[in-house]
Amino acid sequence: EVQLVQSGAEVKKPGESLKISCRVSGYSFTSNWIGWVRQMPGQGLEWMGSIYPDDSDTRYSPSFQGQVSISADKSISTAYLQWSSLKASDTAMYYCARGLTGDGGRYFDYWGQGSLLTVSS
Amino acid sequence: DIQMTQSPSSVSASVGDRVTITCRASQGISNWLAWYQQKPGKAPKLLIYAASSLQSGVPSRFSGSGSGTDFALTISSLQPEDFATYYCQQANSFPPRFGQGTKLEIK
């Protein structure tokens, strides 16, 4: 069974750093893209970027380029989303999602449960 | 960037109704379109990809159509578990972008 299990909810202060994780199981981690999607409170879905764990090829949305960093550790089948300096506007739910096999990861067929981030002073 | 516009933003319907939600791309995307369902407090679920391909395990009452700039998601006979928010997503070009969502509510 394919599973993506994300790290838990976080409460942070502006300016702090954070790395959230997405551990996968049930398939070969290096065979599919992993994407990250933001959902701000009461809002829609925004694609932030994706990584291909086999070679760490990473692509970012222009809206998030330079604001976050995406990485992966093949040895533990885990993808990460990282901030170096959080802002209140980063408050949101963050989902990781697996790219559908065979379509260059353009569609997302399995999703993590979400990691809720609250940034507040 | 390709912009995706869904309509309506919300719709009320009854169990057993046939419902169609539309999605328009700001430029042609061939058939590079997906539909997702999201229930409150849950992650999105892929329903349709490549405009009309039904994802494994999704009931056959869901269907997708369209090509180019205009697309539709149709639910042939609404079930209680179908009341949710639906999003389209273009996958033709970088960056992939979602529509703003359509909330399907019980009448």
C-alpha cells in the first residue's frame, strides 16, 4: 500500500527555521516525483515545487523560488520542505504528493495527510 | 503562467442529481488536465487525469471531458459522499496550476 506520512503540526515564530518531512512507503521512492502543495486557511491549492528523488532534480514554482527549499534522502525514502526564515504568511497546511507514474509527475495520485504550520509571534 | 478558472464557485444539488463543473484554461493545454476532490480536513484525491482518464478506484459516476481550453467534470448521480470541493489542475506547462475550486453543497 502506497503511503505518504508527513511530520506533525508545528507552531513557530517569525524568523525561525523549519524542515518538515514526508516519508513514503509501498513503492520505490526513486521512481516518482514528489511535489509539495500549499493550502492557506480557507483557500485553494498551490503547487510549490517537486523533486525527483533518484537524481534530486528539483523544480520550483516562481512564486516559491528562493522562499523554500525541497530535498530528499533516498536512504530513508523521505522528502523535505524547508524554510530558513518563516513569516506569518507561511501559515498554512502543506501537503506532499506523489507524481503519477508515467506522466512526468504532472498529476498527483497519492497525498500525505498534511502538515499544519502556524507562524505567530 | 496558465490561469485556470472554474465555474461555478459553488453549486447546490440533491442526491441523485447530475452535476457538471467546468474549468477553462487561459490558453490551450491539450488534454493535460486533472480533477481532484477535497473533503474538509482531508487531503485532495485524484479523480480524473489526462482530462478523461478515471483514476483507479474512483466510481464510474465521475467522468471528465474536454480538450484545449474547456473542460468539464460530470457526476452522473450524486451520492452523499460526493459533497466536497473540486479542483481542476493544468499539467501542460510549468508551473502546474489549480483552479480556485468549486464547492458542491447539499440542497
